[in-house]
Amino acid sequence: MDYAELASRAGKAKRNSYSPYSRFRVGAALLTADGRVFTGCNVENSSYGLTICAERTALFKAVSEGEHSFKAIAIASDEDSFTPPCGACRQVILELAGNVDVVLTKKNGSSRVFKVLELLPHPFEGKNLKKARRKKP
């Protein structure tokens, strides 16, 4: 699957967004190494902290179905500019998918590709936890 088709799938997923508070619709499409696609949309809650982003929805769906090898994730919104993943999503994408391609799309259909580590250059990773456990107070 090419990235244009992946971005199109993210745009279609955006239609399912439940965003009555922000009116900020986002869709994501996650491409696995074997060519499967998992989609997700943002799902808001009146208690904003309980909201889940489209990227995490797609990733959690894939992982819950046993997928652990990914190529790319596309993100679509209704904005005229590129909508990058939030910091929490960047962290989750890196943790669960690795340094995959992130395809950002604009409302007009144009796109730009980044690697996760370009968007999150100094991540917190599991190896940081191992170091912390070895330290004694």
C-alpha cells in the first residue's frame, strides 16, 4: 500500500470522530509490516483527560489484535496545515511501533513524511527505566 492510500484511509477514519467539544476531527491509519491497516479516530469525553487520540486508538487496536510490526501511520484532520501527533501519541508510537514513518496530511490532500524520532528527538524509553532501577537513594 502506498502512503497516498494510507492517508486516504486516515481521512475516512476521521469521519467517525466523536469530537463534540473541540470539533477537531482526527483520523489515523496504521500500516503493519504485512500490509494490514488499522484505523482510529479521536474519541472525546467531557472530562478531557479521558479523551483518546486517533493515533493511540489505531495503535491500541492493532496491538490488541496481536500486531507488533509496523511500517507507517498516517494522520488526517480538517486543518489547512499539517497536524502532527501530540506528545503523548509520539511517545506511544515510538514505544509500540518504533521509528516508523509518520505521514501528515493537510485538508487539501498534500502530505509530508517524518520519522518518529524527527518528531520526538529525545524520547523517554524503557532503557531509561532500567537505569533508574539500579540507582540507590
